[in-house]
Amino acid sequence: MNTIAIIGAMPSELADIRAILGEAEVKHISGFDFYINRRGNKTLVNACCGIAKVNAAVCAQVMTDNFKPDCIINTGIAGGMNPEVKVCDIVISTEVLPHDLDLHFLNDYPPYCGIFKADEKLIETAEKVCGEFGVNSFRGRIVSGEAFISSSEVKQDILERLDPYAVDMESAAVGHCCFLNKLPYVSVRCISDNADDEGAMSFDEFEKIAAKRVAEIVLRMCELL
């Protein structure tokens, strides 16, 4: 792959990536700053999209239109949903979907798809890197919605309906955009909290640790792709 796009929602999710990559060319397009680095024969473009699905979708489309990436990696932190998933584990998306929208509206109307499959090569590469680093990882469904989940009751409702491994606020939008553009993608998320009544406290404690771990994994993925 010649051009790899990396999207994170918050500055903290990209800080370590940018520090490792060093000085970058920066292009400001449609309200987003795109950091461009060249490593060997590859171009890496990263952008902070902002929190929630609209920001993520717009950023992914602007990225696609202007840089023509060969794939998009959505990176950052997420809340753990499956009971086997622990804080600082990695969840690699097999598919993404919204948890706060009746999928009837996506399945029965354009784009006639509500669950967006991740690319198998990207999944396998993420798994391989996690193995290299000795990091516990899971393949699984990631769901997204317009809220930070910090309620055990809300978490249980999402679990019963959709059986995800992780919850965030952007992956479904990036997957949706990539589906429309026929572009390979994967979401690689490090768990910062358990999306329950203690979620806010856990998030504050583990955000920087989780962001650093996933940054190292994503950059190693880029070397292998």
C-alpha cells in the first residue's frame, strides 16, 4: 500500500503517532488539519476528526477525496463491552455499526447496508502486530453512538441487542464512509474503560496509556502493509 490514512477522534489519540513520525507537512482542508509524512515508499496521512459520527464521516470523506488512500485505519481508545475484554486490551473490528439507530433505516434505504465489514488483510495485520508486542487482542464487533457510555444499565442494553466487543463514537461512521467508497478499513481500539458506572474514572486514568499502546500498534501495521 502506498498511501495509508489514519484517523483519530481526539488530539491525545494522535499525539504519540505524530511524535514518532516527526515533522510533517500539514494541509488544512475543510476544517481539518492533515499531517503528511513519508516513510520509505509510503505516505502516511493522519487527521484528528473530532468526536462523534458526523465529524468522523466528514473527515474520512475529505481524506478520501484529497489523498486517495489505499486504506483507512481508525485508531484510538474505546470502552470495553465483552466481559473478556479488559482495560488496555486491543479490539480489532471485524465489523462496525451504530448502536443508536434502527438499522432498518440503513438496510431498507441507501446505502442498503447497516453493518460495515472490516478488511481481512488489515485485521490480520493488526493481530500479527499485537502478537509481536505481546498485547492481548480480540477480533470483534465495534458499535458507535452519540454518547460516552458510562452507565452499566445502558451498557447492558447495548450488549443484549448487539453483542459488541467495544463501543466508541466514530468507528461506525468511518466504516460507513469506507463502504460507500469501496475502501479497505479497520478500526483498532485500545480499551480505556469498561463503559460502566466507573467508566469516567477509568477513562481519565488510562486514556494516555491506551492511546500510546494503540499508536505503536498502528505505526507498526503501516510498516507491514
